Amino acid sequence: MRVIFSCENTTYMRWQAELLHYTYARAGMRAQLTALVSATEEPLGGFTCETCSVSNYKGRLGREVYEPLNKPGGICEWVKKPGPADEAVLIVDPDSAFVRPVEQPGSLRRGEAYADAHDYMLPELEYNRLILERHCRREFRGGVQPVGIYVLIRRDDLTALAARWLQKAMEIRSDKVCRAKMPHGGWISEMLGYAIAAAECGVRHHISHFAQTTGSGSLHCPIIHYCFPINASGRHWQKEQQEPVLWSKWGYQPWEHPPVGKATTAEGRELLRGLAELAAARRGARNGYSRAFA
């Protein structure tokens, strides 16, 4: 198995990539971890895991910036590199922290994959029905599944669907009719692009449980996806909420010490504990007290 994630060559993404690598190694993951790093004006550096330099796709829609295009765009480039056709590839997000190893569920057959399900991806939702009508071939609509990150898929299947994934994501994001109906300004266009591309390429997913999000109050899954801020109350974060946020990736400055002792949920405490360990190592290395993780 190989694990890949997409990120930009920025300070904001580099510290997330380093935390991912730190928790990945600490959890005992032995598969190769590769960052698909989208180019910026900054010189490439500061990544502790293997990197693959790729183009930046966030501006491919003209004046609009849409960062999620870097995922299918970078994967389109990466799959062209040599590699075993039957290699299992786990696609994760950079804002991930490993709690324990992800076990590969045996050999994958062609067209067989695993992915986490998301309720906002359900095909019966009004905006998703509209998207399927406008962007999915009629004969494949019944096969579209409510799946997205995290995904375990064969390399040859990923190769077959990558370009279609990118194209679908761009088309959905550019469709003003669909976008007017979608939540959060169409942020999930890339995820819908994947689900449709997979269906049209004959890939069927087993529903997995690779990750839980911050705010779930759970550590049942091997990965923490800290896509949401951690609330002081432990309740799930809401965009329009009034209650205070304890910690958020959006406001974090590396390598500040996070408020580990104030976290009230299991996944919040585990995430901040790992970050605190790495931050202490990094501050110590900077001050000459210890060697940084590498």
C-alpha cells in the first residue's frame, strides 16, 4: 500500500504535512507516504516525507481560485509515474492525524475500492440530483455512491479515472445553475467529481471507516480529520456558531503549544497531544535542545 495526499508548497500546508508524517510514523504506518506538492512561488522545502512536485491547478477556472482542484490535478500527474498496476493507494487529506495503522483489507480486484461515506454526498439530495442530471451520464447515475475522502483504490483504477475526476470537478464548479443550489458555494464540487468519475469508470466502493472528524467525540477510526475547529465545549463546530473555539488549523501558528489540557473530546485531546509533541520537538531543535523529527 502507498499513501498519498495533496498540498500546496506553503507554510500553512507544510506544518500540516509534517504533523501528518509525525503521527503516521508514531502510529506504526510502514507504507510509503508521498506528498503531491503543488508549486507556488516559494522554493520547495520543509517536507519531512517523500514529495512529488506537481503543477498548481487552483487557478484553472480563470479568475476564481478553487484549491481542491489540486487533488485530482496532482493525482493526474502522479499516476503517470511508474508503479505497480495493482498497488493499493490510500488517498488522505493533509489535515489528517493517524491514531493507529490503517490495515489494508486484502487484495483489491479491478473496479473494487473502499471509501468513507458522507451524508452531504447522498444522491437523493436536491442539489446532488441536479448535478447528476447535468454532469453524469444517465446509465451511470444509479451507481453514484455518497463517497469521498478517504479513499483506498487500485493504482490502475485511479489512473483510469483521474483525468475524468479533474474534468468533472471543473465542470461542476463552473456550473452556475448547480452552484446556486449547492451548500458552501460548491466547495464539494471536487468530491462530486470523484464520485461521478468513479461510477462512470466502473469503480464500486465498500463503505469504510477510515476517519472521524474533530467534533465527533470518537476515536473509533484510525485517522482524525481535523477539517473543523475544536470547540471549547466539545460540541461539533458550526459556521454560524457563537460559542468560543478552542483550537483551529486556520489560526494555528507553528510551533505554538496547543491547549491540550482544555480539549474535552477524545479525538481533540489526541490530535492536540500529537501536535504538542511535535511542536515541542521543533521548538527544542530550534533552540538547540533536541533533534527534530525527520
